[in-house]
Amino acid sequence: MPTDLMIHAEDVVKSFGTHTALDGVTLRVPRGTVLGLLGHNGAGKTTLINVLTTVLPPDGGTASVAGFDVVAEGAQVRSSIGLTGQYTLVDEDLTGRQNLVMIARLLGLSSRDARRHAAELLESFGLVDAADRKAGKFSGGMKRRLDLAVSLVGRPHVVFLDEPTTGLDPTSRIALWETVERLTREEGTTVLLTTQYMEEADRLADAITVLSHGRVVASGTAGELKAGLGRRTVTITPSDPALASEVLSRNGFEVGRELDAVHVPVSATREVAVVVRLLTDADVDLAALTVTEPSLDDVYLALAAQPRGVLQ
């Protein structure tokens, strides 16, 4: 490979008539890492995946996947990638094993090698017991796992997962997370993951890029994005919640109430000491005090609240 950047997009533009779906998007994804791509519906996530997987040509900029240009070397790109979309595309009239063997044969494997590779994938994805059952009889989580297994038949260097856990129950979602973690850890596969679940991005992604209206509005690790928000929350259980709220509000703090708990956003660690001092001076005893960091949900909501998603 000419580079360790397995996905490299530079100022990619894509329009549909007068609508600009991608407006100068730049991505750099190193080998063996997971990039979490976040954004509201219509932000451009699926359009970007379609460009990177050669489904759509870009109108401007350049992009390469696994070292191959998505326009000039589309065949090489397609032979290097796997794709799992928002909806499973397995043949429900075939068994799980038949789905995998069929794709392997289409990719040029001999009948013997196709059967052996299918057996390996069925084992890896925990589908051995259901291997000879029609895929239409699979649960939603099993179909998702089979769909991901199908995308890996060609042993791709890069896998695109477009909201792969949409509609899955928590157990199936965690199982799919573990599969993605195993792919990057054991196989060195590079993954681009789009998701609406912040906890999913927080767990899986080595880096996160947030799209809004076709533009990159934030990028970095989950920790960097949370730190950039600059707000923590102090949650206290005071002896007198009403008095505590009144004291803190009078001194310029934004206060939230939930039963006996009082929530106070702070922008610096020293403000925690100020909260404690103010309540101590007012003879308010504290039964409990916790400080929580902002979550990716907080980051995402802060981005969404700004004009065109620009984080201040």
C-alpha cells in the first residue's frame, strides 16, 4: 500500500441539483482503526459512504480507499472493501451457509474453499447452530451478524458499517460491537462506522468526525470532543434542596432539580469548590456529591444547537 491512511478524503464535494450533500469533506483514517462518523439525518453520512465505496462519483475533491483512487481505480477499491448498510441484504430464501458460499463463489473461490471459508465465518460470528436454517427465519441480530459476515467474505482491508445496529436489541448490539472490536484487534481491519448511538461511537471509535449539513464541524477522539465542550455537571443531594437551589442560583449558577438532587453545570474544576463553599456557608449539609464529565450526547447536542452545527 502506498500509505497507512486506509481512507483518505480531501475536500470532497457532492451535489444533487441545487442541494449540496457534501461540502468539502476531509477524512483521514489510519490502518486498523475505527472512525465514528456522526451527524443528523441528512448530514451527508450515507452520501459520503457512497462516494468512498464508488457508488457515486464525487463532484470535487479526491478520495482514496486502501490506497486506491475511488474514481480512477474503482475496481481495486471494490475488491478491497466490505459494506454493511442500514438494512440487511442477505437472501432470505437461502440458508446462512448458502449465503456465504454464494458470495465466496462469486468472488472466485473454488467450491471447496468457499465452503471452508463459510464455515470459518459461521464459527466466528456464532452462527454455526443456525447455519442451515433459512436466513428469513433468523432473528434481527442474527441477520445483522450474517450480513456483516457476508461483507467479510472477501477478507476486505476496509469495512464500511452504515448504522449497523439500527433496530437491534441491546444484547444483539453488544454482540455486534464485540465483533467489530475483534476485527480491528485481530485482523487489523479498518472500519468506518456511522451511527446514531453515542454510546456506540464512544465504545468503538478511535476517532470521531461529526458532519452537519455536509461539512465536518468537529473531529478528534471522544475525550477531546468532550473536553472541548468544557462543561461538567455537579450533582448534589443537599439537606435542603430548595435552599441549595436558591443559594446557587443567586450566585450565578444554572441549577436543575430532580427530586432531592440538584444539578449544577460547571466549566472548571475550581467551581466545584465554590459550590461546596457556598452551601457550607448557608448551613446546607451534603449527603452526596458527584462530578460527571460531558457525554458524547452532550457534545452532539451542543453541535446541533449552533448555527449549521458550528461548535463555539
